[in-house]
Amino acid sequence: MHSVILTNYNFDSTWPLAADHAHAVWRAQGGTVEFIRQAEGDARPAGELIAHPGKVTRLISFDVALTDTCLDAMPALREVAATGNYPLGKENADALAARLASRGIRLVRHTSEGYWGQSVSEFGLALTLAALRRIPQTHHSILASHDEWDYHYRGAGTQAVRGAQFGDDDRFTSGTLEGKRVRVVGAGNIASRYASFAHFMGADVAAWDPFATEPCFHRAGVRREHFLDRLVQDAEIFAPMVPLTPGTRGLVTAAHIDALPTGALVVLVTRACVVDMPALRRRVLADELALAADVFDIEPVPLDDPLLGRPNVVHTPHNAGRTRQSNHRFAEVLLDQFAPVAEAGGAR
């Protein structure tokens, strides 16, 4: 068996550890593995980069062009995974699959974005906990002042009750995740994991997703809500966690945002524009809602954006999905679909 992995600058800039991990896994399995990293600006197709294309039996092309001429030069090829910066769109993937099938070659492809589901959902949980306990705000504050250390009790009924170690901001959802009403839009790879984390920690979790099957809700331990309008009405924590597509852009409307109870925390970790961002901005800036966000309607967020540095906002620079683990899973999800070495003819 002769395997080839091709990667280039564009792919590496998005998934910097994926190609090398794929190489390491295949080398450990046995057989000959050729690894080629295409330089920035090099636009040559796969067939011009591989030393002995006639020997190739399985191929991974990470954002390197794969033409019919390339395929003509690889008569022994039996399995191919080909991606761009992200998995091929369905239309392009189907067209490539048809081209390959006519030659007796099977296309291996990502069928979902589950490879980063754990990384993004854990990050969403971390943002939620950070916002509930004001961790980023107090971390920053104690660098310059001892004010946060002042737990002097001001008396019940006063505007700012403190007391020993009390750090909540009672204008917004605060304290423990246990007991909170968490309302999630979505029941997919990210949303279902986040919902299950919240459920495990004692929250009352409900989710809305008209496209998900019943087991998605059961596995997460959450109640299925059939109406988005109803989902927002009692939310203490509201987490829209669906990918951005033409069908989900603006899915959470201004009316939904306005229906959220005053003081609710909104958590954004997939794409900001699934929400009516002007409406969300309006309520956050009016101190009616709190926000914990890794994604924004404008990125990078301008340094003079009024959302930055607010006591009711926790913000991070869109890095929830790119962990070492998600890079490895990106590769592994593809590799798992290739025939085992023994079935493909054995190592040699």
C-alpha cells in the first residue's frame, strides 16, 4: 500500500495540526506514507507534486487541487479524502464523488462538523461559568485595585449587598449553573453537548431544534421545546448554538431577543449572526441582558466597540473551536473511514 497526504498553506493556516496528525497515524499503521506540504503560492495540482503517482492507493488532499489529469496518473488509487479549508460543500462533494466513482474510487468526506463539537461546547460552558461568577471582570479588576476585595456588609436591602466572598452582580443571572433555566437553540454536535453539561451540573435545560430527532434530546437529558417563541420566555441562560447557514441567519429575531427576561445571560459560541445582533446589542448596552460571546457580528471587534470592557459582557476572540483535540479529530474522522490496512492489501 502506498499512501499520500498532501497539504498546503491555506489548509494549514486553518487546521495547523491536522495534516501532521494524519501523517503520524498512518505511519503507525504501516505501509508507505508520502507526506507533502505545498508551499504558499504553489498552485500545482496533486499529480505534479507526488513522486510516483502510479503507485498511490489511497490519498488525502488537504486543499490541493485534484484534476482529472491527476486521476489519470493514479491507476491504483482506490480511496480519496479531499477537503478545502472546510469540508467540501455538498454540491461540490457530490460532483467529486461521481467523478471518482466512475473510476472505481471511493470519496471519504466529513459528514458533519462533529470534530470540533467537544471543543466549542466546552468553551461555551466555560464562558457561561465565567459570566455567572464574573471571573474575567474580577481578574482584571484586582490587577489595579483592591475594591473587589472589599466584602464589607452594607446591610440587607441596600443597593450593593456584599458580605464575605460574595461577588455576584444580581442585575443579571449569577451564581451557580445549578438550578438555572438554560434554554438552547439547537440539538446538534455542539448544542447537545452543551445542554448535557448544563443538565449534569443541575440546570433545568430545554432545547428547540425542529430538525433533530428525539434521541438527540434524550441523550442530552433535556426537555424538548417545540416552539422557539416559548423557549425564550423564561430563559435565565439563552444559548443559540446552531451553525450559520442561509436558513439560520437571523433565526433568533429581534422579537425573540426582546422577549428574553431582563437579566438573562446570552451565550454565543457558534456564529453571532444566527441572532439579530442589533437587537441583542441594544439590550446588552442598556444593561437589560448579559452577554458571554466568542463570536461577534464584526470581527475583529473594533477597539472602540461599546461592548468591550462592560461589566455585563465576557468576550473572547473567536477561538472556541481550534484546539489540538479538534485538529486531531478533524483528521481522525477522515482516517476512520478508510479501509483498514489489511483489507486494503496489507502493508508492504
